[in-house]
Amino acid sequence: MLDRAAADGNDGIHPRLVAVSGNTRRPSRCRTLTNAITARIAELVRVEIRIIELVDLGPGFAASFERAELPPRLLSAIEAVETADVLVAVSPVYNGSYTGLFKHFLDFVGSGTLVGKPVVIGATGGGPRHTLVVEHQLRPLFAFFNALTIPTAVYAEDASFTSSTLTDPVVMRRVEMAAAQVAAILTATGIRSTLAG
Ligand SMILES: Cc1cc2nc3c(=O)[nH]c(=O)nc-3n(C[C@H](O)[C@H](O)[C@H](O)COP(=O)(O)O)c2cc1C
């Protein structure tokens, strides 16, 4: 489904869904959760998908402090987020919050560029202790941007996965709810949206 949606190309007709997966290694549960959310949205509405993995941004990423000095690949990723119609933002939990690199990436995003933009927030952690990271850390972060954060946030722990597949029915249900909420917003607002079918 991801491939089919991506194959729609940059046609300016379908909403542009940009997913930021904060993984700094592979295989990655964060990336798996990002895929699950993105794929489910693509099953409900036609979208043009770009997935950004922080691990791909290269060594210049952590060493860049000013937008003017960003390497082209990083600038392209930032601009994709800024111009997206809908965003999926998922981070691993490090020390009780999103990772420092995830925040470093978002620090380059223009503060006015996410206003009113639908954003699905998600996180992966080792266990259940930090389930509410999505509510206490990620939701306020996107409130700063005045984004339209989707009501259902998704948290998955190590036990939610079997090998590299998301298998926890409770988490999958939340993925379903979040995707349905995105689809409802895109359809209601008519953001270059066409129902998938
Ligand atoms: C430096 C570090 C700090 C972590 N801190 C937490 C934590 O506070 N709470 C938690 O549930 N998991 C914690 N974890 C586990 C990771 O969140 C978990 O392994 C990660 O979500 C898996 O994502 P990935 O496969 O994409 O790397 C930590 C892992 C690392 C490497």
C-alpha cells in the first residue's frame, strides 16, 4: 500500500503526507509504527507519501545549528515537513521523552508552518511506564506549533511487536482510530483529498 500510494507521485492532487520517524538505527520499532500509521491512512485516503527517517539524514544533521548551514538532504526534509498537508511524527522514548535528535530536527521547522496542520503523534518505548509520553511531551510540542494534533495518539512498547511486525491488537486499534480521524479531517476540509478505493 505504501508503494502504491507513493507511486501516485508528486501530482499536486493528492494530500502530501510526510512522516518523520525518529529512529537512529535499523531495524526500528519506531519506523515500524510509523509505517503502520502511514499505511492505514493510505488505505483510507489517497495520499502522496514521504517518510523521513532521522537515521538517513547523515552526520551533518547533529552538527548543524543554523538553517543556512543545513546540508541539502536535511533542508529538503525540513521543507517537506513545512509544506506537508498532514504529518505523522513518531519518536522513540529516550529518558522519558522524545529523543534529543527528534527535537533537534523540529527546531529547524518554521514556527508558523504547522498551524492547523493535522499531525498524528506516536512514540515507541521499551515498556509501559512511559505510555503517556505522547500526551505529556509530544502533544505540547505540537501545541507550540499550533498544529491540529489528532485526538488519538499511539504508543507502542517492545511487547507490542513480534519480530519487526506490530501485532498488539490494542495498539493496532489506536492506529486505526488515528488514521480514521485523519481521513475524516482531510475529507471534510477537502485538502486535495480523494477517498481511496
Ligand atoms: C538512550 C535510551 C534511552 C531510553 N529511555 C527509555 C525510557 O525512558 N523509557 C522507555 O520506555 N524506553 C526507553 N528506551 C527504549 C527505547 O525507547 C526503545 O528501545 C525504542 O523505542 C525502540 O525504538 P527503535 O527500535 O526505533 O530504536 C531507551 C533507549 C535508549 C537507547
